[in-house]
Amino acid sequence: MPLFTTGSVRATALTLCLLFLSLLAIDPIQANARPPAIPLANVYHSGVNLEEYWVSEKLDGVRAYWDGEQLWSRGGHVYAAPDWFTAQFPRQPLDGELWSGRGRFAELSGVVRKVQPVDREWRQVRFHVFDLPQPETVFEQRYRQLEQLVAASGSEYLELVEQRPVASHDELKAQLEAMVSAGAEGLMLKRRNSLYRAGRSDDLLKVKTHEDAEARVVGHVPGKGKYEGLMGALKVELADGRRFRIGTGFTDADRGNPPAIGSMITFRYRGLTATGLPRFASFLRVRNDEPVPKAD
């Protein structure tokens, strides 16, 4: 009996053909999608030598990485920005933040997450760049190059985040209070002689009037009393797997339509308990800044 019959050969050939066609149908962007390797911030702490740093406003926007062709989210998805938005961007990587003004994070995230961009909405957005991904160049030199790139681009949708020296802790705190009073989220410190490297380090520090963190929603606790029939608290999980509840910081609308299970939220807190959990945790917002996945 022959090892392969004519029918089996045809069936195998057909299967291989269909497999090849299915591979061709895969979106190459999504197939190669991976989070960009970007620097992340630690929290400002005592003992920092401020002479080594420059200060800038902490923008309450959406982190984005321009690879020379597309804008990527921190999670490794492509933002569907209109072609005209990026038409005059430099053809080299840039690190920055999509931003449309103070206190407009929810509105901004709704704009940039859409699969089909809406031109009139994107007209209000700017890509504010604060670093140039060049691993072998110190930040002070990278920033000077970044200034030249932004100026030469001629793009009205590309802006440079101003970086400046700060003399002392007292001056830093005074700037923080003034900026927060004006509606800013806080300040950022960048070490002038630091290299561009991925992950968290003291090369980049965030300075805020409160501490905040992110957690994943794992459950809803029913409300009691005046909140009967509404959500009373969220059960959340930290990145290390520890769980706790957040019961404050919600509007009545939030309680009537609470963050979905599985969603990421940002919360404020004041220090840690003896067991290392956040103290006086209060809901701040849903952290929905990743693009909506494309339908299959």
C-alpha cells in the first residue's frame, strides 16, 4: 500500500496553502507588536542632588513613542493617528506624551484610543516630546538635538517639553505648589548626564503633592445605606498580587457605572500600612490609554 495517496497529497497541499494565506492575512504591525523599551520614573525622595537634574511639568497625558513611522503606546499598540498629524514628524524615534491640556485626560484617552481617528478631535492634540532615544548619548546632549529637530520639523502638532535647572529643594517645592495651583499634575526631574535606558531608575523622578499607583479591578462590593443598589467599593489587585479595597473618591455616576472588572485604575494614597498596603487609598480615574484592539 503506498505511503501517500493522491487524495492525501492534495489534502496536505490544500492545508499548507490555506495556512500560508492565513499567515499573509496577519497584520504585520500586530504580529511584531511589542512594548517600546522606554525609561520609567521613580518617585522623588530626600537626598536627591538637584544640581544633577532638570525639571519640567508632568503632563497628564498619554505616553507615546514615535518610531519614525508610527506612534506606539506603552503597552505595545499603535495609536491610529491621522496621517496629517505625523506628516512633518522627524523620521527618527522620539519619546513623549500625547496631550491636549491640563485636566483633560479622560477626553484625550477617548480621542487617541479610537481605531478610526476623528480629524476634528485630533486637531486638539499635540505630541509633546521630552527625550530622544539615543542609548549612547547623555540627556543634556539629546535634549539639545531634540530642540533642533522640533524646530526644523515645522509641525504644529509637535512641541518640545521645556526642561530647566532647579537650584534647591525649596525652589522645587515652590514650583510644585505653583504648578499644581495652576492645574498641573506635578513635576518631572531628569538627570542631565543620564543615558537613555529602559525601566525604572532615579534618572527620571516624578514629583507630586500626593502618591499614586495603579491596580487592576477584580471585583465590586455592593453599597449600603445611601449607596444601596450602587457600587460601594472596588476590590483591586496590585502588580505583586496583593488585594485590597478602595471605597472613596467615586462620584455617584462612578458608583452607578463602576470600572469594569479587569480594567486598570489609578488611585491616590498616603503612605503605606505596616503590611505595605496603600493607606487611605482613593479612586482617581480609569487608566484607559491603550488603543482599542482591531476587530478580527
